[in-house]
Amino acid sequence: MAARTDPPEVQPEPVPAYLRIAADVLADLGTDARTGLPAGEVRQRLARYGPNALPVAPAVPAWRRFLAQFRDVLTVLLLVATAVSFVAWSIERDAPAPYEALTILAIVLLNGVLGFLQERRAEQALAALEAMSAPVARVRRDGEQRLVPTADLVPGDILLLEEGDTIAADARVLEPIALRAAEAALTGESTPVSKTAAPIPGEAALGDRRNMLFGGTSIAAGRGRAVVTATGPSTELGRIAASLRETEETATPLQRELDRVGKLLGGAVIAIAVVIGATIVALQEVRSLAAMVDVLLLAVSLAVAAVPEGLTAITTIVLSLGTQRMARRNVIVRRLASVETLGSTTAICSDKTGTLTRNEMTVRAVVTASGAVELTGVGYDPSGEVRRDGAPVDDAALLEEVERTLGAGALASNAVLLERDGRWTIQGDPTEAALVVAARKVGRTAERLDARFPRVGEVPFTSERKLMSTAHADAEEATRVVVFAKGAPDVLLPRCVEERVGAGTRALGPARREEISRAVDALGAAALRTLAVAYRTLDRGALPGAPTEDVEQGLVLLGVVGMIDPPRAEARPAVAQAKGAGVRPIIITGDHPLTASAIAAELGIAPKGARAVVGTELQRMDDARLRVVVRETSVFARVAPDHKLRIVRALQANGEIAAMTGDGVNDAPALKAADIGVAMGIAGTDVAKGAADMVLADDNFASIVAAVEEGRSIFANIQRFLRYLLSSNIGEVLVMFLGVVLAPVIGLVPGPGSAVVVPLLATQILWINLLTDAGPALALGVEPADPDVMRRPPRDPRSSVVGTRAWIDIVLVGAVMAVGTLGVMDWALPGGLIEGTAPAGRGLRYAQTMAFTTLVLFQLFNTFAVRFEAHSAFHRTFANRWLWLAVLSSAALQVAVVHLPFLQRAFRTVPLGARDWLVCLAVASAVLWVTELKKRLVRAR
């Protein structure tokens, strides 16, 4: 709901809408309740009133975000030391220009630019995700139902509301059908408020305005229509929000752990930098101002380079880019923290309808008093015919019963069948749509049915009642009202006292009830979902107002309808992939247990003949028994939404990490309690989406499995670049520490006129940091998913992102880098442990250039070494083109630093010959061969 806008025009409201009749409110707003606003008028009002969004604090200017990159204490200290270096040069004039100070300043600025760009990239990625999950509202415009972004709502729009919808703006109720709104968030009212279309007789407090709906609240039950009276800042929520200016962002558990690792390592590095500085002062003759400045610059540069301050920024970018990849696979991640949990998921509790199946219900069978028939056709295309044993039906009584059953089912439905560009689509519930389509196949079109039986009231369906009824006037018999009901057979059948047979009725006895129950079980065993359809006639005077549940007694059974929602083609391989990854799929559905078991067996979730546990059994179980059952059972049927919550908690009590799907208002507690709450993007209510961690854009089980795969891949990438950064930083620290302590041993002694001698200069350390924290680290963060990632068991959520084994590898790699780098320096210097074979007269700068280049190449080879924890570095060698681009670019920059004269002056390097480069490459490649040997030993063990 948040957007950056100029202050919109204040919307006039001379007399509050709740005090006036609905017709006057519509007239003042210039809108029509049946057709809504025309598109042109919507554009004009949107320009006049602004978007339906709450204003946010102004964006921080780019220049301030850039300067924020330099507020780190170490960076500030480095800049101060650089300024001191410039002052020392201006006093002593020991060089033509202050190359070192200028180079350090340039690197600090480049680091700042890099950090700024990383933050902006992360913000853009998160903004893109937010836009993908932008809420929508159902409205009537130009006479048609449309889904529009809530930001595009304007005063005068006609809202079409269903149970579970979040109300997008303040609105005056026009037509409430058992409409109740949950307004606790705004008014503090703990129970849902029943709504009316009648005006309030006098001034009323917010909670007493029963004919108003308020933005930010939700529909708890029923459905209805309302006209938008205020949007954006003019809503009641907007008035409250005007006093709130803060937006608090909380770090994910992963980011908090990375921050802890960074601070721990940073503290150690700073301590080591202080020790190195003190050691240099103690062991070497540091007397002059310039020498003291060199030591200060060196210590601070080492601390700045070795502290992994970029961990959080790079992690955010990797998470954001990963979640964008998920979005392309129809998974919208609402909370980045959920990505961490995906890799640990051990159970996916999935609804059946629309998630494992196509959600295109098709009526295949109808059972009436005169027998059973099949209905041909697939999906929502209303072409098909009635058949019996493969041949057209010629029994007039049977045909009449079938037509009446399907016509009544269509009347007791709210779905709408639409044809656009030759393609049939539906608006509304797929089950109801199947009845509408089936009725059309036998000639009972919506237009014909509505003309004969205009609706006058409704008793809405709820997941607890499993029943829906509608009341209709009869255009041919004005003195009567007909109630049509549809619902679960086990719920509706006990309410029936008679059965329709041809043109008459007969009493329903125990034997016939048992026969109908067997027919229902036979349909369920064939994986068909069953609905019973019934009716009742009343005198017009017996229904003076809105119908209540009392009308759902004394019904006449018309028939039982069997529907099939075929499994998605991709569901079975997705189930197999999940099971191969150690993730157990579990079906939790409100459908008949036989239907659920049949689908589970077809998809490989449970063996054929496996029994489903039904909701009534769950109700009788205590928590201890349920914990045992959820370990052994993969199919739960006829469950209520509150059972989902108990199943999730039982799985969690068993140590499972559970993902739970849901779409209804009552699913919200289970979605919140689950480790990963997954809402349906198509069928899901706004309340369910708000409670979920992820939203499926296609309501597809395969997308959940894809999200688990992406989550595992993202976490593996984070571990990759962490191993890379930490091992590289430790390598730098060890080179400096051991180089200073062992300087006499490796022949590192001060040259003429120099008081301070170190393996690497401050500028060189900062340059290495710039190279490693940029391209290579980010490239490791976008490594394509390993094909083996879904053949491994789930990650233990209690394990650290950098575990003991990883730390051993990190220290090993850092030690190899240090030994190799100092070995090359010893080889390039006269004396020391290795008798130098370098050309005579090359001196200290040559040895430092060799060590500098070797350490850079070590880190570039390390990018390949850390790609896989167990696989060889040569596994899928060219799968990550970004990594090759980053490595080759970094190598080219190092060549430039060594061979371009102006960079030589800045970094105090000298040109290297072909033999020198071969030596550096050969030694630096050792990190690859050492890790390859270690991996081979691990694989063998």
C-alpha cells in the first residue's frame, strides 16, 4: 500500500456517507452500482485524487546514501591516516607526488561506489519483489468484473467482496450478503461486525458505523458490494498512518549470524592489526614521521581489508536475486528469512485441489434416482453430452433428473463462465464453475436459469458448514420461493426427507439412504469429488427477509454429482523429486477420503490402498497420539482449517520443518505457525497471503518443490562466497602477520633509507580487498543450482552457516595462501630459507610485486576451489559464466597494476617477466590442488 506520491487532493465529504442512503452516496460519487465507473473517468479521478496508497517518508537522496558508505569507524580512520600521510609528504617531499595517499583515497572511493551500487541493487531487487506481490482488488468497471491493483482504486469504484478479502479502501456498503468484517486492527472490536446497507440514524463512532467498510480490515464472512468513498491518506487508516513516520526493518536470522561472524572476525583482525603495528615498531627502527604514518596506514588498511563489512550487502543481493529467480518460477517470496528455512524443509503439507491438481473441476458423473450417467467434455469448455454406458441417454425421466440436478447446482453457485477470444474462463470457485459448465452442457444456461429463478437471498458456504443455499423467486409461480442447496453428501443427505424421481418425489428410507451412500463411495473411489444437490419450495410469505440456516431442512434430494480435478502433469515428477530430496509430501484436504487416497496413490505420495485419516478422527486424538500419526500418515481428508494447525504443530514437535499451504481466512493460523507458510496466489484470500511467507502465483505443488530447490541453491551460494571471502581475508592477515614476524627468516629486511619493511603495502592490501569483495564474490552468489542439490537430505536448521568443517577449510586455504605467498617472496629475495634465483638487482619492490600478484592469483584460483564442497572444481566448469567474467576481469586489472606506468607508481610495483608470471601462477594454483586432494579424501571416506 505504500508509494511515493505528492500530497493528493483532499477528497470532499460534506456529509459522512454512513448517515446517508446508498442511492445518494452513489449519486454524489457519480457512479452506477451495476456498471461501475468508465475507464476514462477512472483515469481522471486517479490524476485528481492520487493513488490509493499511504504516503511514505521522502527517499534518502543518493548523495547521502553515498556518503553513508564512509561512516564506518575503520574507513574514517583510514581517511584520517591518508590525510596524515599527505601532510607528511608535503613536509618531507620524499617523492614527486603523494602516490600512496592518492591511491588509498582512490581505492576508498571505489569501495564506496561499490557499496553504494550494491545497496542500490539490493533495493531495486526488493522493490521488484514488492511490485510482484502487489495486492489487487475486485471491482466492477465498464459493466465488467476486473482485478485491479489496489493503488488504482478511486472514489466511486464498485468493490466486489468475498470472504477473506482485505478491504483496499474506505467504502459504503451497498449489498451485504451475510457480510461480516474483522475490524479489530482499526477499532479494537474483537468479534467480526455484521454489515448493513441501511443508513445510520445519527452520528456514530467508528466501530458503530455498520454500513461502512474500512481500508486495511478484512471480510470475515459472507460477500457483498460496496462503493469506495475515500482512498489513500483520506481513509481512516490513512489518518492514523499520517502520524507514523518510521519503518523499522529487521534483519533475518541469516543476516544476524553473518553480522555476528563479521564482528567476531573483525575484532580478531583489528587485534592482529594492532599487534602487527606494534611488532613493526618494536622490531624495526621506526623513528621518522613518515615511517610512523606508514605503520599506521598499514595497520588500518589491513583491518579495513580483512573485516568482511560487505557480507550483509552481498547476502541481501544474493537473496534478492534468488527470490527473483523464484518469482520467474511462480513463487513470490514475501519474507527473505523464509529462503533460509527452505533448505531445511522436511515436509510439505499441501492441499490437493488446484495445487496437486489442475483446479479445473469437470463434472464427469451424475447419480439420480433413475440411475447414473457420464458427462463428456474437459475443463471449462461447455461442450459435451450426457451418456450412459458410452451411448446417448434416451430415458426421459433420467434426463429430466440430470437436468434438474445440474440446473439447481448452477443456481446455488456464484461462479461466472466467460468466453474471451475463443477461450472459456471462470470467475469464482472452480467447483461451482464445474456445475455452471455442466448445466450449460444440458441446455441450462445462466441466462435461462436467472430469468426463471431470480435470486433473492443466500446462506453462504463456509468451510465449517460445507454447505451453501440460495433462495429464488419463481417467475412462473409468484407465490412461492425455491431454495436450492448444494454441499458435501454426508452433510446434505441427513437434511433431505424426499428424493426427486422423474416429475415426482418419494420418501427417503434407510435402505435408499444406504444405497446413495454406496454410490457416493463408488464415485469417491474413482477419484471423483462428490456434491449432493437438493431443493425445497416455500410460500413467499414464509421468507420475509434474508434466508437463514433454518431453510436447509426438509429438503428434496435431486442427485449427487461426481467431479474430477485431474492431477497436474508436473505434479508426479515434483513429488518424486521432493521425496528424493528427503522432503515428505503430505496431502491435507477437505475432500472425501477415498478421493484423497486415490490422488495420493496416483501421484506416488502414498501407496495404493493407504488409508486417509479424517478430521473426525483427528478431533478425538490427543497431541501425543497425533505426533505418532503424522509420522506414519501422508493423507488427511475431510479436515477443517483448525486441524491444519494441529498437524503443523505435531510435525514440529517431531522435529520436522514443515511447509503448509492454505488459501482461506481460517488457514491463516496454520500458515503463521508453519515454518514456511505458502498461500495460493490465484485461489488464496488476502488474509491467507498476508499470513504467508510465500505466495504461489500458479497455485502449483511443483512450484513449492522448485522453491525448495532454489532455497537450497541460494543457501549454498551464500556458503560459497562466505568460504571465499573469509578464507581470502584470513590469507591476507596471515601473510602480513607471518611476514612481519618471520621477516628475517625469509630475507625481508629494510632497504637503504627505509625504516619499515612489510610483505605488502597498504595500497596493495586495499587493492586485493577491492578485487575480492566485488565481482568474484557476487559471481559465486549467482552460481547455478547444482543438479545434486535435490538429491541431498535437508539442511539441519540448527547448523551454522559457517560450521566447524567450513572453518577448518577456511583456515587451511588461508594457510596455503600465506605459505605460498611468503614462499614466493623468499624466492624473490636474496638470503632467507629459499636461495633466491631472481634476476640480480630487482630488490624489495620486485619481491613485493611477486607476493602481491601471487596473493591476488591465489584468491582468483580460490573462487574455483570453493564452488563445490565435495565435487571437483572441474565439475560443471563453465556453468557459471559470470564467475569466469569476474575472474578474467580481475586478472586483467592485476596485469594493468603491474605493467602500466601510472599504476606502477600508485601501487609501487615493477614489471614482471613471463617466467615471473608462470611462477606466480604455478604457486597460486596450489590452493586448487590442495582442496582437490582434500575433496578426494572426503569422497573416498
